[in-house]
Amino acid sequence: MIKVGVLGAKGKMGSQTCLAVEDADGLELVARLDQGDDLAELTKAGAQVVVDFTRPEVVMGNLEWCIGHGVDAVVGTTGFDDERLATLRDQLGAQPASGVLIAANFSIGAVLMMRFAAQAAKYYESVEIIELHHPDKVDAPSGTARRTAELIAAARREAGAAPVPDATTTALDGARGAEVDGIRVHGVRLRGLVAHQEVLFGDAGETLTIRHDSMHRESFMAGVLLGVRRIVDTPGLTVGLEHFLDLD
Amino acid sequence: MIKVGVLGAKGKMGSQTCLAVEDADGLELVARLDQGDDLAELTKAGAQVVVDFTRPEVVMGNLEWCIGHGVDAVVGTTGFDDERLATLRDQLGAQPASGVLIAANFSIGAVLMMRFAAQAAKYYESVEIIELHHPDKVDAPSGTARRTAELIAAARREAGAAPVPDATTTALDGARGAEVDGIRVHGVRLRGLVAHQEVLFGDAGETLTIRHDSMHRESFMAGVLLGVRRIVDTPGLTVGLEHFLDLD
Amino acid sequence: MIKVGVLGAKGKMGSQTCLAVEDADGLELVARLDQGDDLAELTKAGAQVVVDFTRPEVVMGNLEWCIGHGVDAVVGTTGFDDERLATLRDQLGAQPASGVLIAANFSIGAVLMMRFAAQAAKYYESVEIIELHHPDKVDAPSGTARRTAELIAAARREAGAAPVPDATTTALDGARGAEVDGIRVHGVRLRGLVAHQEVLFGDAGETLTIRHDSMHRESFMAGVLLGVRRIVDTPGLTVGLEHFLDLD
Amino acid sequence: MIKVGVLGAKGKMGSQTCLAVEDADGLELVARLDQGDDLAELTKAGAQVVVDFTRPEVVMGNLEWCIGHGVDAVVGTTGFDDERLATLRDQLGAQPASGVLIAANFSIGAVLMMRFAAQAAKYYESVEIIELHHPDKVDAPSGTARRTAELIAAARREAGAAPVPDATTTALDGARGAEVDGIRVHGVRLRGLVAHQEVLFGDAGETLTIRHDSMHRESFMAGVLLGVRRIVDTPGLTVGLEHFLDLD
């Protein structure tokens, strides 16, 4: 039985995580902390792993405390840049038994989609990305779409692929989407949608499409639980849930 | 048996039309003309209807001849503006038994898609269009996508619909597509595709998608044959194949 | 302001209806009744229209009361056969100002899908239906899929269409789906889905696909509200929400 | 420059292969043989690799000759069972420099789809397969769909996954598709389609879809050419094009 504490337990992701941990085989929810609570309650409750869905302003302090107290951490809070990652590596270097997972996306489906897209990239002349979200989203394209484009572009570069063909000479502004690292990305906003993405590959006479549809934030919980179960045996810093998927 | 002549019989669409007329019940192919041939051969062969897939420079001369000789016409040649249509109406006014169909798109499926999109438009808060074509296409978005957007926009205006919601504040150039009459249109270019379009409607908790896939130019032949069969009983000028579909 | 009462107000659809009426312009929620409550509260509260999401055992009594007291009704309760409809017609015949709408499906999107499918049916050689639902659904295919198949089959019969082509000679049991009125219907059950349907039409070189995705029961509310607004001006019995859509 | 001969050069796949080899960088078409031609022409022409798209009755003789004469082979002819594969292994054992690739499917896209499906299988509670083909196909489900189902079933078994959930208690015959190794497979037949397949994975709140569309047999040529380029450096028997894809 792995004993789990949740930081940011009253937030949307945190409360969903509490429910998921309570339901999960082999895990026990021992602490729910939110703003103003004392981190010492984690050790009192015997937490071995912490799931952190808090805020960029407080997450580094939380992690320093966890690493210092031998509590592993699974982190969905955003705002990690190279400097922050370097700081964590330093702190973990001094505590070789501790582990921290930083994940921008806990959706196993999204991680699989990105992985498959990167693998398929070198076999197709053409590729474009369509991401589709609810109309209250403020940025376009989505972070997942940008990341997917970068992974595809890197795979094509490594394989020495020519640029994606496009004979367009006359176009309305924006008709061909945005360009991310040479890959065209289109952002659709539609009431009724949540978070969806399609990666389209094409070559002579055929196309391959990988589509991920995320309808509810409970879809992230399988990834969070996977992180919890794996981080207890994975010392050091892990960046990205994909390292915990077994895809030979 | 309706006797049919084809103008531009050696071109891609013209030669496909010849095959289709030969295979069709109730139609007889009596003349295949191309550049340099004498239109008088149409009357010699007894053609009642002409299908014209020629070029903008010659089509007006062809039609003047047809109207003057009592031959009905089904026209897929492009380049008709208001002035040309007015000229045809004048000529047809002097020959009340003659009929001419001008159609920008002979795909019955594309016509149905546009019709359904216009009908659905007033029932949904959100709508966007994705058109997908082979990468050798030079313009974006496609003419069909623009026309679909205009029909949807007109239906929304008539119903007094509010603008399509979009909270985007930070976007890469082009990420949200082109805007046609207030409707977002995205153009995808992919090797392996031919001509495809998706119209996406969304409202609270649901979406409705209408998609047309055109894989081969033979898909236009059902529309050409429908035009031939109906124009012989439809005097005057008809603009758009949709007038020949029975959609009560 | 139309005054609305809800019967079955504590049920899933009923409680959703209460929320929707409260939010709607021009409607006022004046009564929420459930099992054991006295229908007389409807007249006390001045209800002009009742929305009934109760059970087959009680709905006929509810409607007799409503018709007798001059309250119009929008009914989503199931279990209406020809006999029940005939009874309602008799009762309404004696109260010519009263109106009742019986609707099996309040999703405007599903109604549009069925309507478009029926309209497209005669233009395509092939057609099949795929319905996709969550894996807790006990029946297959869905009622909407059956109804869509019947509408398509009727349209094909009226147009004198040949049977849908199918050269299959060797098949595993069930591989070609179920047959409803000569139309093949496939039922997919998948965790993560709610209620979805795709109608696929095909002919030489092209396909037309109409897809409806229903992700949440709030998607039925636009149809319920449309029913409420229209039933006050529509005396007599109306069966099917499609009669309240303006699709010229 | 690799010198290539084609057996079955007048057939649909063989003639397409001839065109593809002629267009390919680094390959030279040196012999086109069909029924009645003498295999000795292959050695006369200096062929290093043979592509065989012939018939089950003659392919074993062709391969015995090739192995005996030091010509590598890429084989798309069907009808290989365990006995035939054992025979080839014996013959190749005596000629350790020779290589033979037997591939049931030369579509790189289909191979990627199967691979990705097998990788994703253990992460999802639900999975179903929809294959869609032209209505002249005589068997259902397709061989690719069966193979995909077997790969998914094997991956789920290895991961100790529970059976796919399905609460269906009332169903029309065939409504839930065919069962292949515990996986539901649905076969759609539609005019206008060629060869298409969708693998749908679902779990709480999300779905992942992998779709392959094959519109033309030229889509198999990239796989044939890959086979030719790799077999010259791959002695022994290789079964399945997937072994020549680099998917780390």
C-alpha cells in the first residue's frame, strides 16, 4: 500500500486526484492539504508520495520540502523552465533516494498520440495537426499541438525529410493555419467540445490519422496514478509521463 | 432517349462525361467536340443537350450558339459573373423554350453538404469549416468552403444569431484559420487526399458534423447526368445544381 | 413570460430541465413536482406548460389531467404506442385549445441528423449506420439508429432504389452488423463515449457522412425549450420534435 | 544501384511495382516476367532482388529458384502457412547469404496502425475495430482487421487486462459485430470506399482513435520499395514488413 498526500486538494485537479487515489488498488489517501495547511502533516500522516496540483508560486517550496523529507512527488503544476529543473536536479542530487516526476500532460492518450506521431513522422511526405477545443480557451494553438509539431519536426529532420509540400500561392490570411517548426497547425474552437487533437499523415494514395478526444478531466487520473506507482521506484528527476509508459 | 453532345470532349471532365453518358440509361452520346471542331456538328447529330466543359474564353460563344439553335446546355466551365449571367438571361428571354444550367459544382454530395449546413446553421452557437485537399492545390480556402461559409453566415444573420464565440486572446498567426463572412475556415493540404470538407457545428454538450469526401472526378458524373435529364424540361437560366435536387 | 411546471423534477432529465427553464429567456419555472406531489399545484402556480419526464405508468394520468385543465404538455417520458397516441388524440379533440408534444428524442442534432439522412438517402447507392455508446448500454442497436434506418429505407423505397450492394460471401457471424429494414447498422460500445452516431452514404468516387456526438444530457435542453415555446401555439397532438424545426 | 526483377509484371500489383521501381532512386528495373517467361532471364539481366506478385500455385517454385541462384526476394503473393515458411527456412539455411521477405501487407500505414494499436492496447479498458471497404469485397472482416484484433488481444493478455466491458443484454443479430479473439470487429461496405480501418480505444473520459485510409494501390509501393532496399542486407527469412520499420 502506497500512502499518498495531495497538495492543492481543493482545486479541480486536486479534488479529482483525491477521488482517484481513494478508488485505486494499492494506494491510500492519507493527507489532503491546501493553501494555509502545514506540510508537516504529510510526514505525520506517513505520506510516501505527494501529488502536487498547486500554483507556480508555491510549487518550488513544496518540492524542496518533499525532497528534504524523503517524500517522492508527482507534479502537475505548471511553470517549470530550465532553471527550475536545474534547481530540482541539484536538490535531488543531495537526496539520491528521492524521486520527482514533472508532467505537463497526465493524459496517457495524449502521450501515446505524441509518441505515435513522432514514430510515424518519417514515413509520410505530408503532415498537419488540427486541435479542437471549447471556445473559452484563450490561446491557440494548444500546448499539446505545439509540442506534437515539435516532436514531428525533430523526427523529420533526423530522417532528412524534405519540407512538407504546399503549392498554395493564393490564400486568405490564416487559411493555411499557423506554422510551428515547419508544421501546419489549425486550431478549431467549438461549443460542446472539450480537448481534442488530430494528427494527419499523408502519402501517395493513403493517409494515417491519430486522434485523441479528452472529454473530462477524470481522463488524466490514469496518468496521475501511473506516476504515483512508478515514482516510488524511480529516483531522480523525470520530466514527462512518457518515460513511465512501456512502449518497446 | 435524350441525345447529348459534349464540348471539351478531350479534357479531363469532358472525357469523363462522354464515358458517363455512354453508360447512362436514357441518354445517347451523339457528338464529341473539342477545340477547332464545328458547332454545326451538334445539330447534324441531332443533339438536344450539350454538356460544356471548355474554357471561360469560349463558353459564352458556345452558349450563344446553343441558345440560338434550340440546344439546351449544362455548363461546368468556370468564370461566370453577374454580367455574363445577365447576358445569358437576355439571350434565353428571346428563346423561351431553351434552358441553360450553370453549375460551379456538380458533386451532389457537396451540394447536399452545403444545403444541410445552411439548414443546421441557426440551431448551433458554434460553427467552423475544415477543408482538406491534395498539396498541389494553389488556393486556400477552397471555393466550396467559401461558399459554404457564406451560406451559413446568411442563415445565421436571418435567424438573428450572435457572432460565433471565441475567447482567443493569444494566438500564433493563422492558428484560428481564415475568416469568411464571420465564419472560421481552415485549409489542410495533405498528399493522398483529393477533395474533402467537414462542417462542424457545436452547442452545449453536443456537436453535429457533416463531411463530404470526393476521391475521384467520376463523383461529379451523377450531378452532370442529373443536370442533363432535368434541363430538357427546365427552360430559362438555372444557376446551381441544388435547384434540381428534390429536398422537401 | 411562459409559466412552466416540471413533472419528475427530481429525476436526471427533470432536474436538468428545471435548471434550463430557470436560465431561459421568456420562461419562468413556477412548479417542480415529483412522485407523491399533487398535480393541483400546477394550476395554483399558474403553469401554462408542463414538461413531463416521469414514467410510463403515470404519464397517461398526468396528461389527462393537463388536457383537462388547459395546461399544454411537452413529454419526454417513453412508452407511447399507437393506442396511447389515439387516446391522447381523443382527449385533445375535446379540448381544441390544448397542445401536447410527444418526443422520443429532444436532441435537435439527432433530429437534424435523421432529417438530413432521409433527404440524402435517394442520392446514394450505399448507406450504413454506425452508432457508438458507452459500454453500460443494454440494447443494440440504439433506438435512434433503428429509427434512422427506417427513415432511410422508406426514402429509398419511395425513390425506387435498388437494395444496397454487398458482395460478402464469407463472413464471421455479426461482421456485417445487424439489418434494420434492409440497412446495415453497427453498434460500438466503448468506455469514454456517451451517445454518438454516424450515417455513411457512398457512391462512385465519393462519400457523405453525417455524424452526431452527444456528450452530455444538457444537449437535450435546447430541444425541450423549443418544445415549450412552440407547444403554447400548437394545439392538438404533435409527435416528434422535427415538426417544430423550420427546415424549408 | 540495386537491380530489380518483377514476377507477375502484368498483374495489377506487379505493373504498379514496375512503375514504382522505374521512378525510384537507387533502383533499376532490369526484368519484367509474367506467366510463361523463363526465370533464367532474371540472372541474364543481373537481377539482385525479385519482387513476386504471382499466385500461390507458383510462388514456391519461384522462390526455390531465387534462393538457389542467389537472388533475394520480396514477396506479396498470398498463401503462406507454417509449412511453407518452414520449407523456405530450410532452403535459406543452405544459402546463408540469401534473403526473403514475406509480407501480407505492404502498406506502411497499415503496419504502423497495427503496431500502434498493439502498443496502446494495455492502456485502455475498451477497444473495438471498424473496417470499411468497397462493397465488392467478398469476405468480412478483412484480414488486416483480424490481424489487428489478434495483436490487441495478445497485448491485453500479456498485460493481464480484464475482458472488454459490454453490458448488452438485448441485441439484434450482428448488432455488436463479430468477435475475433475477444475483440469486437465491425465490417462496413460502402460504394466509394477502397480500404479503410479505424481502431477505437476508450477509457474514462477519453478515447484514442487510429485510422488508416488506403485510397489507391500505389499506397503499397513505398512498402515494396522499402522491402527491396532492406532485403539485400537482411539474410534469412523475414515475415512481415514491420521488421523493416525503425520504431524504437
